[in-house]
Amino acid sequence: MVSPLTFSQQTYPLNPGAILAFTLEDEQEITLKIYNNYGQIVHVIFDGNVLKSGHHQLRLYGEAFPPGVCYARLQTKQGVFQQSLALTTDAA
């Protein structure tokens, strides 16, 4: 059984970064993509990659994503887990 996708931010919104974490009970193929509010893929982290069992942590950096709300979607053999991410830009 996979634990739900967890999310922690150093600051809110996603400036400068955040950590996505999940745990896999066994080695399996996963997909992890970041989507914007329109459902468009803005970043592919894993696409059918096989990961070993155990705890996995990924650091995300705000400058890699468009401003607004994005969604991290993790797909495993146990199901699909989603977590929202927020990013704003400083007005000049």
C-alpha cells in the first residue's frame, strides 16, 4: 500500500521551494507529473519509472513552475494521489 502523497513547504506559497514525499511498499512503476489549473502538464518528474520500495522525497523549486495553483499527481498501482501547490510571483 502506498501512503498518500505528502507535501511540505518552506514558505507559502511555493517560494523558494517545497518537498513532495511518498512511500512505496514494494518496487513499482510510478508516474508523477505537475499540472496547471487548466489540466495541462507543466512538468514531468517520473513517467513510468520503476522506483524501489521505501520513502521517497523530491525537492521542488518555485522558479520551475508557473504562478498560480498547480497540482502534483502521483499514479501508482494502488491509485492516483493528488496534492495542490501554490506559487506567486513578486510584483516588481
